[in-house]
Amino acid sequence: MEIVLASRNRKKAEEIQRILAAQSVEIRSLADFPDCPDVVEDAGTFDGNALKKAREVAAFTGRTALADDSGIEVAALNGDPGVYSARYAGSGATDEANVEKLLFEMRDVPDGQRAARFVCCIALAVPGGDARTFWGFAEGSLGRERKGASGFGYDPVFYPAGHDRTFAEMTASEKDELSHRRKALRQLAGFLKFLL
Ligand code: IMP
């Protein structure tokens, strides 16, 4: 079965291909469909954005499509930055600026009240519009300063539960094992195994 990933990111496509290999799925990225228009992520929820992207790409390509949306939710900030994680410090903000804003907003929040979680929603859609979603979460807490140099986004300030190193202090495979994206992909893999 061929599935188009609603992303031009070949690395993301390769990671998904690895996880879904056992299900005889062949992942193609939007790099193979250069005319596919960019989808505006304006739904206000993770599943709203993922479903919108997957449905639009399925309609355009005439093939089953997969899309994801992810971010970090902080309990003390009522779930912010959430779906706005990529642009928390403003549109086009760098990872550094977003992390700086988050540390600033959390400056007076004591240890023990710094719970946070990464969220990933993956949507699978067929050209007719039918779709379903798969979720993954990585629970943990926020530090007070950046630690580590690998990963991206909020990794340097996120301590996964039960660990004393941030995601940015872990190897890629250590982080993958704990990550929200991997957990959502495993849910999807289970569904495809049942379906195919
Ligand atoms: P996207 O919509 O999946 O591209 O991700 C939205 C934003 O969430 C990213 O720009 C990051 O700021 C944040 N994010 C999502 N996943 C991760 C992660 O695994 N580590 C660090 N930050 C992440």
C-alpha cells in the first residue's frame, strides 16, 4: 500500500517508513508531488490541523495520505503553547526564541508544578474524505535552563518522566523510544496491520 506523507521533510518520511516497514507500506513524501499546495495550519487543535492536512493532500494526490501535528502542553500555562508551539514567540520564531519565552513565562513556577507533555496527532485520510486519528504523548517536566545540544524545538528544557536528562541530552534513538511521535506511529502501525 502506498501512502503520501503531507510533508516535504524526507527525514520524517524515512523515519515513518522504518516504523511501518513491516506493514508493507511504501511512504512517499510531497517532494514527489511538487505542485501540491501548502496547507494552512489554522484549525486551533492538533487533530484539526492533522486532519486538514491529510484530507487536502489525499484529495489533491488521489492517494491515501498521512499528516501529523505536534507541540508541547504545559500544565501551569493551561496547556500553552500547545498547537502554537512552533510560533510561540511570534510567527517565524526560532526554536531559541520559543524556548526563551517559555522559560520566562515559567520563571515563578516552583519545582513540582512544572509538568509538561509533548503531544503528537497523526491523521490518515483517503481521497473520499474518510479519516481517523492516532495519538502519542510523552509526559515529563520543564527545567529552568537549557541542557544538551541534540534534537530540536523544546528538547533542551524537557525532562521525560523518570529521567534526569533532557531530550537534547539523549541520543536520537533514546529519544525516539520515548517520543510522542513514535508512540502515535505505533498506534498507526497497529491499525494498518489490522487493516492490511
Ligand atoms: P510540527 O507542527 O509537528 O512541525 O511541530 C510543532 C512544534 O512543536 C515544533 O516546531 C517544536 O517547537 C515543537 N515540537 C514538536 N515535537 C517536538 C519534539 O520532539 N521536540 C521538541 N519540540 C517539538
